[in-house]
Amino acid sequence: MKKLYLFLVLGLMLGGCAKSPKSFELPSLVGDNMVLQQKSEVNVWGKCTPGRKVTITASWNAAAKAVAGEDGKWTAKLQTPEAGGPYTVSISSRDSSITLRNVLVGEVWFCSGQSNMEMPMAGWPPNDTIMYSAKTIAAADVSEIHLFNVARKVSGEPLDDCTGSWEVCTPSTIKPFSATAYFFGKKLYDELHIPIGLIESTWGGTPSEAWTSAAALEGAGEFTAELKAMKESIPMQAEYQKWLEGHRQVIVGTGEDQWKNLSFDDKDVPAPEFDDASWPSMNLPGLFEAVIGDFDGAVWFRKKFELPAEMTGKTLVLSLGPIDDMDCTYFNGKPVGSVEVAGMWQAERNYEIPAGLAKTGENIVAVRVLDTGGGGGFNGKPGSMKLALKGVEAKQINLEGAWKFNPVAELSGNKFYVLGTSVGEFSGTKRPVQIGPSTPTTLFNGMVNPAVKYTIKGAIWYQGEANVGRADQYSKIFPLMIQNWRDSWGIADFPFYFVQIAPYIYSGLDSTESAYLREAQGKALVMPNTGMVATNDIATVMNIHPPFKKEVGGRLADLALTKNYGKDLPCSGPTFKSAITDETIIKILFDNVHGSLKARNGSLTEFEIAGADGRYLKADAKISGNEVWVSSAKVREPRSVRYCWHNGSVASLFDESGLPAFQFRTTGN
């Protein structure tokens, strides 16, 4: 009897740990802990033996069937009930089966954009932090909010799958997840009391066109040259990827320590005796993409220099300026400092060199730069790279100019491919047209297309900073992207809510290029089921990453709660309606005013007025009822007015809801 009992226990243990055989494959989005859209026919899909029948059985008493095609792919439609769970979903064919557990049914939102959507709840300290993060993280045990983070992936062709997994929201899982998306989802959960699924697909510094399909861009006549070059390069891309796969691979982990202590067979590089004679040179400060093309990964830099006797035996300070993104720095083969956490690309690197480490004559500085996306290298201004006596700035050695360099590991998706320290291993390889996260369509291919079968309620979007300076084009390609997503998901006019970019210095606080981009964003509101939230009151104009993500996520949630879930919440501040010129005064009327108009700190700023010459001057503005009257003693015959039309313009006009008025201008001047 004991033997039988032991046999049953072992059987149960093995059964609970078993994974589906390779002949039966599911995409990463279809798995344990997934959240399915309620009251819908949701897609469930995968691969198995061609021609094999597949049965899907859900514990809420629903079932579906499918037959695998010649390519082994199958898709079934499964009817979901009202929100609830947890449930199980069993998927089986003749020789394979798998049971997905802790499946919830609720509301699913796709959350995408560049760095302000990507910015995790833990922030990117010390410069880029999230308000209320510590308190929010500590309270993030919310079993009915589940998170899926799509791993970064660039691709020249549309992919069917991505890397990631559904996770239950806990203090540890929320730290690396989008703060904006979480605050959005948490407010939905608090108001609706039903499960919420959040799919994050983000990449900092990326433009809208990277998130749009090639077919949509080509149909609109945009980026045709780039797309043609990429298509012609596809065979070479496959060959290059095959070449990469022949190298040792290092999987990127998760969490705060994912970039620490990475080894790329390069431990000998910092040593003074290491032979770098064959390495090429580049001038620093500068980004290495300017020399080697689009490249993410690890690149070593080495600089030899002569140290005078009067600096020997004393404590020195090595200054390298900001390094994008991370670094490990050595002096004469010894580690002297490092930054191995994300988000520190703006931080100055100043490392103390202990007395006795520097020697008279030749010395060497070696720096391994780790770039995870966008530009990589040394971002400092002229004069930022130097070695000085501690406390004696006048005594210093200039370290700018030629440095030896060599890439040692390429980052693609969630893997490093170790290239080694031989220069020929990288530069001798015929690389295809280099595509990156800013290349048109590459992120749609790698990070959107894998999700378009997954049934969602809608999408939230925070992006636009990377398109500043191209407002006319953005006014065309942003609505194109929205329609492209709706077409790709096959969910007509699904809700799409987005964030108007915040004030930031860009080319100067008084310049206007970001105002035109914000205006271009607003033009997308002519599309059905769209909504936009303002952030001109919660900005940090000297930092492109404002910490007020709770407010942003909350405002996005208010849009969804009002437009989709039957709530009646203020979800838009005052918007320009019309303007009437009355002699020397322009009287402005507004829509969407909750209660009465209010001036922050009792006075209105950021209003400008212009005459026939179109030259805008600062204006006096006052609230009169639900109008704003604008005038200037220097403009006797006003023709037009504008508000918050500079990079650094911060809102002064609100209503009683506390929401700011959107920027506007009355003419094209």
C-alpha cells in the first residue's frame, strides 16, 4: 500500500511540473496567470502537428475546437464570461495537453510608448524617480492585477511571438513594470473591482513610425526608402542572425541586478599588458554608433597616457562625463567605479583613484560601456573627460581624443551574443543594413505584432518626444498608427487614449517645437474613441521624465472609466472653443469647463497675442465668467492669441476639477 501511495504522489508531482511537449507550443501570451477579456470571443492559438485537432476547455463551462494547418498553426475562438476567476484553461490534442492555471477574466489593456510609459515603478534613480513609488510598491500585493512585459525586440519582419510571461502583481513584480500603466490599471481596479490585465510594450527614445507596420507606412508614402533598404537586407539579416547564434549567449535576467556582473570572456581587457594594437580608434567624447552603426551591447574603450611625477602617489579623480547607459571602469587594471543599473545615462562619472595606483609614466584607463538601446557611449561636453588631483582642479590631464575601442557582446532581444575581444570577429563580419528601435516598423514587427491576436479592451499610449521637430509628419503618421493597430487587432475603433507630451527644454525653454508636436497629437482626436490627457501642469521642464506618473495614469483611467465603464468623472480640462475680437481684447470661450475657470496662484501666464504681423508678445489675461480676456498695450489691433506655446510653458489656467486647460492657438501664425 505504501508503494502504491508513493507511486501516486510521484505521479501527481510529475504531472504538476510537466510542460507541454515541443510538438505542442503556445505563444508566451497564452499561459498561466493570463487575463482574458471579459464577455468576448477571445483568441487562443498555438502550434502542433499539422492536421491535428485541438480542443480548448475552460472551467467556466466553455469550449472551442480548432484544426492545425499545414504549418502547424491553429487558432480558436473561446467565449468568456463576465469578469471573475481564477479559472483553468485546458488545451489538448491527441498526443499533447497542457492546463493553464490562475486564469482571470476581466479587462485587458495594451500599454505602449517610449520612456515615459516605460519608466518603471522603481524609477531610474537618482535623476528619474517616481512620486509615491515606495508606498505604491509596498502596497502592490494585488492578486487580481496581472502584468505582462513584452521584452524589447527589434525585427525586420513581423514576428508571431515575443518573450515574456504573465505575472501576478506583487511588490517585486511591479518594480520593473511601467508606473504609468500600473497607476492606470490600479485605478480601474479600485473603481470596477474586477481583474485587470496590463500588457506593457515599451522602448525609450523611440518614434511613432517604429511602432507602425511597413504596409501602413508604405501605403501612406512615408519612410519608403528606409523600408525598401530594410526589405532588401532581410536575407542578410537572417544570415547575420545565424552568425550571431553561433556565439556564446548570455541571457539577460530580470530585476534590479540584471545588468550586474556580466561576463563576456573579456576579463583580461582592463590589464595594462592587454594587446589592443589591432583595435580601431575613435575620438571621445562621442557615441559609438557614429563609428560602428546601430549597435546595442558591450563596447570596451582603452586610453593610454603619461602621468607626470608630481601626480604620482596622490589621490586622483577620474572624470568621464555621463555614459550611456552603464559602465565598468578600471585604472591600471584595477576596478575604480561602475554604474550597472538602468536609467543612469545622464549621470556624471567621477571615480576616485586611490593614492599609489597611478604611476609615473604610462597609465591606462579601460571602460566597458554597456548600451541597452538608442545611442551608446560618452555623452559629455568638451572638457568633461579628465584626470585631476583631488581638490586641485588646476592640475589635470585631458583624456579626450583618440581611444582604442572594440565591441565584445551584441545585445539582441533578451540575449547578449559574446563576440570576444578579437577585433576581426566583429568588424570582419558583413553586417546587414542595421536596424534599431528607431527604424520604421521594427518595433511593430517585434513588439506589437506578436500581441495582435490577443483580445484586448483598448490601448494607452505615452510617446511623442522622439518625434519633436517633425510635427507635420507626426500629424499624419500618429493617426495612421492608431488605425494600423485597430486593423491589426481586428477590433474596430477600440479605445485609444494617449498622453500629450509634457513641457521640456528641448532646444530651449522659449523655443516652440514641442508645442507643434502637442498640437499634432491633438489632431488625432478626430478619430473615434480616442482621448488625450494634458500634462502641462505636472512637468519638470529640465527633465524629460516627470515623476508624476500617478497623475498621468489616473487621468488616463478617468478617460476609460467615463467613456467605457459608465462613470461620470472629469477627464478633460478646458479646451479652446472660439475667440471673439472686441476692439483691443480677444475674448476666448472654452468647452469642457467643470464649474468655473481658475488661475493657478491667482494670475494667468503663458498667454500671447499678435497683430497682423503674426509677431507674438506676452499678453495680459484675466478670467471673466467662463471666458478669458487677453490684451496687450503693445498690440492695438489683435488678430490671434495662443496659450502655453513654448517648450517650457507650464499651465496657469484650470477649472474646478483641478485639470489644466490644453494649449491652443487661434490661427496658424
